[in-house]
Amino acid sequence: MIDRDYAQFSRYTRGISEPRGPILLSGTQALVRMLLAQAQADRRAGRDTAGFVSGYRGSPLGSVDLEMWRAAKLLDAANVRFHPAVNEELAATAVLGSQKVETDPTRARDGVFAMWYGKGPGVDRSGDALRHGNAYGASPTGGVLVVAGDDHGCASSSMSHQSDLALIAWGLPVVHPASIADYVEFGLWGWALSRFCGLWVGFKAVTETVETVRTLDDDAGRAWSDALVLPPVDAGPDGLHWRWPDLPGPQIERRLEYKARAAAAFAAANPLERLAAPCASPKCLIAAVGKAYLDVLEALRIGGLTPDALARAGVALMKVGLVSPLSPALAALAVRVDEVFVVEEKAAVVEPLLKAHLYGAAPARPRIVGKHDEAGRPLLPSATELRPSRLAAALASRLGRYGLALREPDHARSPSVPPLALPKRKPFFCAGCPHNASTRVPDGSRAQLGIGCHALAAQMPERNTSGSVQMGGEGVDWIGQSPFVREPHIFQNLGDGTLFHSGHLAVRQAVAAGVNVTYKILYNDAVAMTGGQPIDGRLTVAQITRLMQAEGVRRIVVVTPEPAAYRTDGFADGVGVEPRERLDAVQRELRDARGVSVLIYDQVCATEERRRRKKAGAAAAARARPKVFINESVCEGCGDCQRQSNCLAVVPVDTEFGRKRQIDQQACNSDLSCLAGFCPSFVTIDGASGAPSRDRARADAALARVAQLPLPEAALGDAPYELAICGIGGTGVVTVAGVVALAAHLEGNVASTLNFSGFAQKGGAVLSHLRIARPSAALHQARIDTGRADAMIAADLVVASAGEALEMIRPGHTRIVANLHEAQTGAMLRDPDASVDVDAIDALLRACAGASRVASVDAHARVQAIGGALYGNMFLLGYAWQLGLVPVSLGALERAIDMLGADAPSNRRAFSYGRLEAAGGAHGAEGDGGEDGARGRQAPPSVDDRVESRAAYLAAYQDARYASRYRARVDAARAAGERIGDARLADAVAVNLFRLMACKDEYEVARLHTEPAFLDRIAAEFGPGARVSFHLRAPLAGWLSRDGGAQRAIRVGAGMLPALRMLAWLRRLRGTPFDVFGYLPHRRAERRLIAEYDALLDEVLPSVTAATADIALMLLDLPQTIRGYGEIKRRSIAEAALKRREWLARYRGARTGRAKFVPIVFERGQRESA
């Protein structure tokens, strides 16, 4: 039965303004619901209150502001005001102001309940404000929750943090929900406590709760406002709440003591703690704090024990929600047992509080263990997150004392993985990201990183960027370092969000100190790292120039990709505007200036600009930048375009003639920086309208058969079903997990998702943990533990081969759908020959899970017929569902996809197409998940095929005689290979001689650009009205450009096609005295290469033996390293010449029996002059 009444905002309205019913919401959304529930409770109690929320975003609370804005209408109706702050400490100060309302004679409300939020470092930097706020206190009709986002596992932070320690030091009570099921209950309890005792209350939101999405009963927790017991307490001579004129003095500290005692009394009268099962005569107490409680429950479930079984053996299990002050319920039960085992994540907090409380309290104190056992041996880790598998051994050792045997399955230990040198999917800049250019530094300089996406430059060796300090301290460490080192200057990266938050003070300090530093203020017009939010205030480039000048900065320069369209109204005097192409020169100038200088790099965040274009629709399309396209036939595969742009939208593609580059049109944000690559293969298209895929008709015909497919059997069992999804940031991994969770929820089951994306952006690893269970079952924790995955969708093989993913696989149990598409990593942008060994990773997954349990398919290739790579993950979901790996009904899944929004029809098509592929209905019977099923791989061409295709190419390149010359040489290599029984010789000559003979000179570039097949492909992909322009870097372009063409290409439109066709026809002059291009030095060098290779063949082919074949192949393959155009090709020719010298000496030595090695020692500049 599908819940068709459920809508997106039901998560906020059910049980509050609508009848009750189950809801699905995230931890961040639970914070919103908590505010609505408190407003409702106050209305029900007749209190006229309002709500106030302020804080600063940061993972794991990176999307609080987004959720608040999305729920703005509901919050407004509940009189809750959301005001994101410039930084965390100012947010805390604003929250303090909300508590003054109750004593203000002009008040419009009885009081204001308030929420402060911030990640762990924000708690630290706000210490003074939070301490003052807590001392000031909370209104008896208001109350304050301090929501601290703690990243215990350092998933998306510079270091892990544990805020409860700091909050306790400042005198705040702290609660720790076990899951988001506790959020509303603990939130209402916290506000009630705050109102009662006058303290602010800490609310611990760890990554594994607040970033979870979970099915919940809509009950807003126990109705604390109705069921509260307000115990009598001694409020002291001045009461528990601040009143004017309460000037600074000891009375504030005295009042804090009364407040703390009142908090303990409130906790005793209204305990948050729960026993998992009644235990009449306990001998042992397991006190599990916060999230650790669910880890304990899951460890017990996996190990075959239940809380009732523990209780029968005299072991009580308590869920501890109050971290500080010490829970009175915990203290009361602890004195009745012989042993207390405190289970808490990270550093111990409750354990030392309990020890201090019980010290000397009774003649027979219980034995208390936790981080260490009674002998001082380590028991539970303090530096890592807890998981059921990490708890099992400690639990087993303690429970064994009471006759309880906890099974520890073999798969609870990490599987044995063969050592393989596999690539890593590290986070990377989005396609077209401004930081691809802005974080470059001149040779001889270095930069220091700051907080923001631009910090990813630290993992790019050529950026020479390192160092990290707290947010707002950027560059200040240089003040303490510079007097004692010989380095005269550094660059300091500073994001516009950080500048607005606190970074401008760092600039002020640097100016005051008079150090030599250039602040590169990276103005992107959005806080990209946490979701593209606007800066919390108004900040323009003009304002920055005036602010920097007012701070005493003398030299300020703005660099932007489009200076011609730039307005300088309101700029500070003397500020220059330079194009992006002059970034290096500008930085060199600023490097030589004394004192503090500022470079403002102005370019909108690529992803945010993409969102804005999508939102603007057709109007934006009319103003859109041109599309970039690479003519793969002209491309040499040198990778210079990737080095120049650092852009992930420039991707490798394997062709018949080797690895080339192409533009991923769906990833491309039209930054155009790839055009700086020294290559004539680039084409730009204006007026692109898009065109239907050439395979769309075939796809539509296949989709017509989807209704005939059998429905798989995938029923839920007694245990939760655990599905892992591994993929790349920005491709919809989280969306797919959300769709499945929503579908499970809609049909009455319970589900949870936990997404680990870290700094994923558009190129990093994303792991989604999805767990589904029957309503009567308990999901407990959200993470899939070691060896617990029932299924895995490996949307990216690199992510799936990482340790975090492999450890979830259970041999002989986990079923895997693997995407065989080779998605490039950031490292591949710097190495044109780097690749992902898809077959090796596929084999690794089969070795881990079992060969028959892995189904492989190239999803990227399959979805080209239905809209492209955007739908790859939804295709894989359909594929996995058809194989029975996703236990939700078809109707629920389709309803969940429809609830996604405008793109639902395309996503449904992709899902259905994946089903067809799995059933063998889209591309034949190749999707059955067998050993080689669904791979869709073509066998490599034979030597004869290579020769025929290349000979035909050379005939078109020059003439039949030229092709015959090529055939003759390959035939000679074939004969030599047959003589020694090695077919590799013919293949090597066929490939490498062709590379030299098919040199892409001016005639050939013109021919390839005017080929009808290429122009037809442009029209098919971009629409018949697309206007083509060519970006030429041949010598002809150099003669037409002012700087000789060394740095700049010229753009010529389609009107030049007749001239290009004429130039292509003139290829008949190639090699004759009338060949004007043949007199150029680089053309003579290219023809000399052919002669040298002929001479090499004359020497090697007659003399090669089986013993010398390997070194001969190294020689014959050298032309594959010669590629590119202009200076790039010249350098590769020089490097190949040095290798040829060394390897030919080795070959001659091996041939004569006198092995010879000629070491190459480079002096400075020798390589360039070789």
C-alpha cells in the first residue's frame, strides 16, 4: 500500500498541523521540525512566544540555512525568525539578545525560544560569546539550544572535533541524541530545561545523526510541555535568571552554581535515560551514551543477543541522553551494580563524571570501565568513531563474565584484499571552477591555503600550496615565520566567504605588521562548499577594493575572465582590471611589491552559475557562452588542454587511433579555459540548441517493451537490508539513495540513509549507506558496518575499490552491480597516459564478493541514447532493481522518482532503460550479470584491421602511393615477427609508423576540420542552426596574429570553410618544392622523424631475435610519446631522441652480446636544447 498522500513538506506538518503519520526527514530537517514543535507546544500552553535561529553553516550543519529557507513559509507562520549570521560568535551574541525580550518593557512577545548552530570549530571560536550568553542566561519563557555539529570522524573538516568538552567547561548542560528520532524530544526537553534553570543547553549533533535521513513516527517526542515536573529548587538570593542592573561581578558566578543544581534537579525529575529492557536485579550496567547506544544494540543483534536476554542474565542496558550534568538516573542505578561499562564515542566524558560522583560515595563502589578496563588496558577507542564491529570484542569480553556469549561473525573483520596499486578518487574542482585558474602561482612562489573549496589546491603538486590555519587567521602565521626565513614573499588564498566571516581582520593584521604577502581574494559570489548559499550580507568587488584600501593596502588588482564586460563603478582609486590570461604576470608584479598587496580574482562559482542558467531557462540560453568541442581526429592526445584548464570536463576518450580528448558536454560549464591549450582541434559552437540522440529511436523502441518485463522477487527479511552506493560527487549518488529511501517509506517500511561526501564536489568519492527494514524491525545505526552489505551499486569503480567500500563486502553474500565506465580522476589531468584499470578493479570486486555475484555494465555508454551521463546512476538503479537487489516495489519507486520534480520523466526513462538492460532487452541478452555479461566491450582490432584502416587514412591523407609505402614497411615487420614468432613487431610498426606518416600539418588539420562526417556530427549534437568557429594555432594563424601565435589562437568562423577546403586540397603539394609549409623548421623535423624511423626499421627488422624483441619493441614504440603541436611537440621530440639514443645503445649491445647502458645525465637546460 503506497502512501500517496505523502508530500515533501509532510515531514513538517504531520503530527503538528495535520493528522499523524510516518515521516521521512534528515537530521537538519529535524532541527526545523523541532522549532515548529516548540512553537506548537507554546501555543497549546497559551504562551505567546516567537522563535529565533542564528548561526553559521559548516559541515555537518552545512545545509541548515538551506532547509530553513525552504521551510520559510511554515516558520513564518509559527513566528520563527531565521537570521544567518556573518560568523558564529556574532550569531551567539544575536541569540543572547533574543533572551532580553522577556524583560523588555516594550516586548511584543512573552519570550523567544532560540537556537544557535555551528560546526565544532565554530563552537571553539565562539567560546567567549557562548560563555557570556550562558552566564547572562535564558529567559523563563524563552530558552536557548546550542546545536554543535561534531564531525567525529573528520569526514569534512580540517580536524575532528568534540564540542561537549568545551560546552561543559563553559557551564552548559549537554544532551546527546542517539539518532534523529530523538531530536524533537531532546530539543523540547532542552528548551524546557533552559527555561527552568536559566542555562543555555548544548545539543550534540554528530555527523552520523544529523546527516542521516530516516523514517520516523511523527510523534514530536513526549509532550514535555504538558508532562514536565518542575521540582522545587533553591533559586538563590537573586533568582536563576538575569535581571538589569546585574553588573559584572561574583554574583554571576554564584548564580551559575544555583543554575547547575537546578539543572540536575530538573534532570532527576524528568529523566531522558531509558532502559532497553526491565532488569530487576542488575549486576552489570552498560551505559551507552548518545549515538553509541544504537551501535551497542546493533552489535547485540548481529551477535545473537537481545536486551531481554541481557536483563535475564543481570545486565542492564541504559540509553544515556544527558552527557552533563551527570544523569541522576545513571548515578542512581550505578550504585546498585557491581560493574558499569560506559560506552561513548571519542574522548570519555560521562565515564570520568561517573567516577568522580561515585568516588567515596559508598563502601562497595562499582567497577567502572570504558576507555580502559580495570587493569588499565585499552578497551574502547578514543580517536575513532564507534561501530558495531569495533564494539563487538569489548562487549563480548564484558558479557562473557555474566554467562552471555556474543558471536563475532568472521565477516565483521575487514576482508583480505590483494595489494593493488589502484588510483584514488580524491576531491577535485568542479568543471570550469574559478579555482582551476585562480590558485596557480608563478614559478618560484608558493601559496598558503585557506578555508573553502580552493583548499583542494593543496593536493595538486604543481600549485605549490600548503599550510592551514583556523578560519579568519589566513596569512597571519606568516608574521611569525617571515623574520626567520630567507623566503621574501608568499601568496595567501582567501575566499570571499571567509573574508566576510572574519578574514578581513587577518589582512588588517598583515598590514599592521608590514609583511610581504599578496592576499588572493577569490570572489565567487557564493559559498560553494556547503551548497552555493549567498554570503550572509552584501559583498561586491567594489566594496572589497574600498575596504582593502581603507585597511592600508596600497596595490590592488582585479583579475577576471571577461574584463571587457567589467564595470568599475565604485572601485577604489588606482585599482586595475586585468584579463585572466595575465594572471601569472600580475602575480609576478605583486610578488615584487613590498608590503601587503591584494589580487581579487572575480569569477562566479561554476556550479552556482550553472544553477542560475538552469533557473533562468531560455533567457539564459540566449546569452550562453559558446559550447566547446574537440575534433578528436585533430587532437594529438598530449593533454595540454587539461594542463592549461585543470578541468574535469576535458576527458580522455579511446579511439581507433589512440587516446584523445573530448569535452563532456553535460559536465562543461563553458569556462573556455581549455582553449588555452596549444592545439588546433578546438571548435566552439554558438546557437547550440541540442538535437535528439541518434540512438533515441532505438531506445524508445526498447522502452516500449519494459511493461513486459518480469518483476523481480526482493522481499525484506527479518534483518535490515543494507545497500551501499559508491559514486562520484555531483552525479546523483545521494539522489538515488534518497529515491530508494523515500520509496521504502512510501510503502510503509522504514529506511535510513547516511551519505559521506566530504569535500567531494564534482570529482570526489561519495558513499551512501542505505538500510531498509520492516516496520517491526529496528534499523539502529545508519552506517553499513564491516561485511554487512547485502548489495552494492558501484557507480564508480575507483570509489568502490577504496577501503571504505571494500570493507562492507561479505564474500559469497554481497551482490554488486559495477559500472565499467572509466571516469577520470584529478590525477589524470596531469598525466595524459594515466588511466583507470577497469578490468583490474572489476576482477578485484569479483574476488571479494565472488565472480558470480558481480554484474558489470558500462552505464555511461548505455545512457547516451536516453540523455547522457546525467542519468547513469538512475540507469544503474533500474539495473540493480531488475536483478532483485533493491527490495522496494516498482510503484513506490516510480512514485518516489515523480516526487523528485521537473526531471522525473527523464529519470523514469533511465530507470526503465536500466531494467531493460539487466533483462537483456535493450542491447541484446548481455545484461544477465554473468562473468562477462553486460560489459559491451569490443574486442581489440587485429593487426590486419589496424593496417587496413590506417592505409585507407594515409591514402586520403596523401595518395595511394603513400599508403603503399606504409603497407610495405608493415609487411616487412610482419615477416620479421614471423621469423622470431612474435606478432608484436607488426602491430608496433603499424601503429607507430602511421603516427609519423600521418603528421597533422596545416593541410591535414584543414582536411579533418572540413570532413563532412565531422560537420554532420556537429549538426547532430548541437542542432542544425549551430554556428561553428575554429580556433587555429597553425603557422598561418601565427602570421595573422599580432604576437606570432605563440600564446594565442585565432578564431575563424564557418565563413572560412571554403578557404580551409582549398587548403586541404593543396595537400597534393606536400613534399614538393611548392609546399610552403614544408620549409618551416618543425615540418622539416617531422619529416626527419620518418626518415629516422625508416633507418631504425632497416637496422632492427633484419637483426631482431627473440632475445632482443622486448628492447626492439621499446624502440619501435617511441613515436607514441611524440605528440602535440608547436613547442609541446618539440619537447616530446627532444625527449624521444634521448630515449632513442639510450635504447638503441642497449639494443646494439644486446644484439652483439655486449650489453651496454648509456646513462643520461641532464645539465641545466640540456633537455630543452636536445
